[in-house]
Amino acid sequence: MPRRTLASLTTLRLGGPTGDMLTISDPSDWPDLAHTISRHGQGAPLTLGHGSNVIASDTGHPGTVAVINTRGITTKRVDDTTVAVTVNAGHPLTDLTAWAVTEHLAGIECLAGIPGTIGAAPVQNAGAYGQQISDTLHHLRAWDWHAGRTRTLPAQECRLGHRHSRFRQEPGRWTILSATLHLTRTDTAAPITCRRLAGELGIPLGARPPLAETTAAVLADRRRRGLLLDSDGPDARQIGSAFLDPPVTPDQAARWSAAGCPVHTGIDGRWRMSAGWLLELIGCHPGHRIADGIHCSQRRTLAITAHGEITATAFAQVLADLAARVDANTGISLRPEPISVGQWPA
């Protein structure tokens, strides 16, 4: 029987063989599985959800791979307007946002269409259109491999920032099991702070449109810009945005804005430039062939796609080369958005 590979568990469809693979569908199974892994002296497993934001190495991962497929939502009233929503880690974020709209719960409506699971969302502090998961995260439950037990982490202990978190700083220590969000019972969205979304809705900034209209506008804009992952077609093998919008100084923001680059103030308050525009500055464009088997997506420069029999090493090298070219031309550093997993050469 052929060995399972990381390629079969990621949207890029790249990556080498795995050791044991465990699929966890029942949350109650987790403690026994974790203790079994620890008794075998393996340490923390490589934990994956939908594999939509990772580049897996060609060498693979010789240890255990835990695929978190736990689903389910429970709710608890906090007060007249606030509902605590607890979601198992394997639950798709897109399904959660759709459910919240039907339940008239606001706070995550702008996260519609982001691929991956709720367990992956705090790792990157997933966000879009002026919202991020840290806006509503109250606490989460995670297995602490250092302590060998489940811990409850209040939101402030997760140290969520712009596409950043404690979980990225401490790889191999945590496996997120569930997240609890505090959502607001209302028929209207949170105030719209993103100009693009306000334009899509035809409303002024700060307005509060109906929840369902907001989510529909988010999905329409994401679809038009190639931000929804397709299950097939020429753009299917990708990880979404290849790079984060880089932070810049106010002087750099003014200079590059005058040159035509879209700049914006991030949720963290820092000026940021468009990573996609920077790639276009060095000659990339939608559909552009960057290297054999590696292209920009058909509708979006910033989404880099894989084709044919390429390797994860080649894909990672292309990202490094693109970042180096941008740095050489502008002095601005690009940082990849996806997480590298598996064993990579030193």
C-alpha cells in the first residue's frame, strides 16, 4: 500500500511522505491520542486542517501527522446581545461565517470565503476587509505538548497581531482544539471600515449594512479578484496570497503612493504597501509564467500557482527569488504568508 504524502493533504499538492497519519473527527478522542503519541516519544505531531496555507517539504515528515477534522458549534448566552460561540478546530471557517449570518450573529461576516479551519485562523490571525479573528476571539482550548495537557488560553495570551500569533512563535508546542468567539446578536454588520467593501456595497465608511448583504458582497469581491480557492482548474493548486503586504514607514508610504502603489493603514496601525503591486513592479502579472510549473494565477498576481511535476523546493525558491528581486528594486522586504512544514534543508 503506497505511503500517504503531505501532497495529498495540502492545496498546493506538494510534499513528501508522512509517518503515521491520524485523522481526528471526535474531539473526545484527542487526549488519549495525545498521550499515546507522547508515550512513543515522538513529541508534537505535525497538525493540519485543510492544508490551505502551507508549503510542505519534499522530504515530508517522518513523525505523526494529525489531521484535525473535528466539526461542531455550540452556543451560550453571555448577555442580552452577546453570544459565546465555541467551534471545534476542524470546522471550516467559511461554514462558520455562513452559519453566523443565518443565526443573526455579527463579528465575523467579513471573514467569509477565507479558506481553512477555525483552528488555523488564530495561527495567522486570519482577517480581511477590516475584520480579523482577534476582534471576537475570547479564548481557545489547546493541547500544550510541553505540559502534556489541555490548556485554556484567553485571547490576550494568544498574542495575535497582523498575520501573527503566539502559535507561529512557538511551533511544535500547541495543537488548537477549539475556539470561543463572542459574537453580537443583530441583523446588521459591524461598521464597515474597508473602502473596497464599502464601494462594493455602495455605502459610506462606518455604515452598518445587513449581515447577509455584507457577506454576499465580500464573497462577490473575493470571487471577482480570484480570492476564492477553486477545487479544480488552472488556479486550483495555490495557497492564496504568497506574500504579506509589507509594513513601511510614513515616508515610504508617501513615496510609493505617489508612484501608484496602493498603500493602506493595517489593523495594527502601520502603513502597508500592496505586495501584489510590488510583484507587478518587477514584471509579474496575472497568468505570468514565473518558472517551469509555477505561474501567477489567472486573475491575481499575488496568488502563485503550481502545475505539473514541480517540487516544493522549487516553489519555495521561486518565492525567495521574487522577494529578493523586490528588495533589490525597492529596498522593501516581502515575507511569505504560508507556513513551511515538514523537514527542510538547513
